[in-house]
Amino acid sequence: MHSNNNWRDRATMARKAKRITLDALAERLDMSTPGVQKWLDGTRQPSVDDVNRMAHALKVLPAWLTHGLEPEDMLDGLQGKARDVLRALIMAERSGPLPDALWTSIEATLRLVRPQSTTISSTQPAPGIQNLLEVKPAVSTSDFAPSPTSRAK
């Protein structure tokens, strides 16, 4: 059983999941089957270009094959404000943990904007997140309606 801790494990998992034989993978890479097997069992180390070729042959993202990164974990392809704000948050978090209240607020906002999103993170929502979503507004539109006593006479 493979633990998916390294690129070789992920390549083997992808190959088996897509039902690609070792011979077929070797053919896609224009290599011998024993040569590919040596990469996958760790007796020979391929170049970065070769690992990228393998990702292409397996039809997986190179970032997933080499580092286990899923597309939803990357900023690639994001444009404008989304990319800029997420990068700023990542940089700020790396320089020191941001307050839990900030993350709770961001998670609550995302749930309000995208209620169909059922999974924001792999962990349970921060404590109190459900209460934030159930809080009634402090001010209602009726607070701005003229009262009978304030109407012009």
C-alpha cells in the first residue's frame, strides 16, 4: 500500500487509478519499462523535466505529482483581487499567526456568499461560526421607517 508521501507513490497511485500499465506508461514516456520501474522504486532519480513528462503522461498536474498540491490549494489561475488578497493573507500568516477571529470572520463571510460550499477547510468550522451565521441584524429596515409621531403634521 502506498502512503502518497512522495512523487513516486503519487505516480503509482495515479497510474493504477487510471488503469495505465507500467508498459503503457513507459511507452508514453518513450522509455523502457525497467527504466520507468527504476524511477518508481527509487533506484534511479529522474530529472525535473522527466517528472514533468510523467505528470503529462499520467494526465495529472506537475504540482500534484511533485508536491501533492491539489488545484484548489494553489493560486494559479486566480486573477486580480482574489489572487492579491489571498497572497497577502498567506504572507501575513507566514510572518506570524493571524488572530482566530479574522479566520472565523472570513469563513463566515464565505459561507454567507457561497452557502452551497459545504467544505471550506478540512477541519471543523471554528467555534462559534454557526452562531455568527444565526445572529440577527442589530438594525432592521423598520428602524429607518418614520414613526407615527415623527411624521410632519
